[in-house]
Amino acid sequence: MAPFLPADPLLAPRPVERQVLGRPTQDGDGVRLTRVLTQDLQRRLDPFLMLDAFGSDAAADYIGGFPDHPHRGFETVTYMLEGRMRHHDSAGNAGLLTSGAVQWMTAGRGIVHSEMPEQEEGRMEGFQLWLNLPARDKMCSPWYRDIPAADIPRFDHAGVHVQVIAGSSHGVAGAVEREATAPIYLDVHLAPGAVFEQALPPGHNAFVYVYRGELAIGPAEAATPVAQQRMALLANGADLDGVRLAAGAAPARALLIAGRPLGEPIVQYGPFVMNTEAEIRQALTDFRAGRL
């Protein structure tokens, strides 16, 4: 099977710097999930703050959902593979996330919202990514957009299927663009033996999370095997021009995520991410006073 290459094939794909195994935890009202990108990686993977993966056929693992909780200072990107999740927020917005859909929410100066399952049985699976905002935008007006599965741009070629949630890939523009962080968010499906290459700006931090099967990541002559439920941090370097993903004898699926680092201070207290401790104290004061 011929590899799916950029218009200008990569000369120096990024190698895997290291692999990370997520940490099982619970959030919301007892929802079981895996925290893949943890707080200790925020500097290394700036502008990304967190990645959670959730997936279960047992309703007890997700039925409690995420009742009302606040956010300030960043964006959340929720991508549902399977299931139904209802959103409500303090700005009066409401929406329903269904299989294959994405919700992109900018918390900005503050919002209180809930994410609750709209099902009592069956599988619920997906991801939530936290994307930082630059200091100039942290107090912007809250905003969100529900993107149905049918509206997510996608393409197929040579055993590769790609859904372009953000950024662009092979001439296909994604559903969302952001000027400051210029994120790339791809869901890549590879048939057995398929190869996919994606150009990446040298300054972007990037990682791959394999959620089905196994991939070989990096230069063909020195690729690193990355198993299911492992995150591969991709090395940085001015001479490195992208990433190469290769499936073996079985199909594989992975998230490829990259973004331009902000290089600003990161101060997090639970659901608030600001640049200074004083701003965190103000966020807590505003929340307690009902100003979010």
C-alpha cells in the first residue's frame, strides 16, 4: 500500500521523545476516565493543558456525568466517539453531543456549565482536551460551538481516513482555527499496512495518542512502536518537518495534536487556568460571588 504523503514528502519526521501511560482517575460525579496529559506535562506540551480519555460500556462508569462546574482562562474541546452528552451553561447555551461530534467551548472570563449523559445504557467514549488561551484573551466573552459529525471535514486516501477537527491536513481545512495557538487536531484511522505523513510547523509542540491498535511513529528506518492507550511525545527540532505514522498488520486509530506554544506563565487551580496567583484568587472570588 502506497503511503499517503504531503505534497512535499517529509525529509525529517519527528522521532518519539518518550511515551506516557495515562493515569486512571475519576472526575465529575464519579466518571471513570484516563488522564493522558497531566499537569506536569503542561510546560512541555504548551499550549495544551490536559487530555482526558473516557470509554466504558458500563453505565455506572459515566452516568453521574459532570454536574455544574466553572471554568476560566482556556478552551475545552470535547470529541465524542460514541454516546450522547447534553450541555448546559450559565450563558443560556445548550447543546447535544452525539457520536462523532465535537464541542468547542471558550470559557474565557468564566462560565458555569454541565455535561450530562443523555443515555442510561450502552457505550460512551470520547476525549476532552484543554487548550490554553493567551493572556490577552483569558477574559474574553465565553463562546461555544457544537459541530455535528457530518460537519467535520474529512478525507480518505490509500487506506487512511482523517477527520480534521482543527488546523488543516493535505489541503483540507478543519472545522476550527485559532490564531494564537494554531492548533492541529486530527483523528487518523489507518488500515493494516497504511502510512500517513503530516507536515508540522517546527515550533509546534506535538503528541500522538493511540486509542486503537498499535502504530510505528517516526522515521521509517528508526520508528518507535507505540501501543494502544499510550501517548507519544514528539521531539522538537528546527530541522524536523512533521510526523510519520505507520500501521502494522492490524488497523489503528490515533489522535494527532499539535499547537504553537504560548510561552506564558501557567497557574492552575482546578478549573481555573490563569497567568498569576492573583488572577486565580480573583477567579475564586468571582465564582463565589456568582459572577461567572
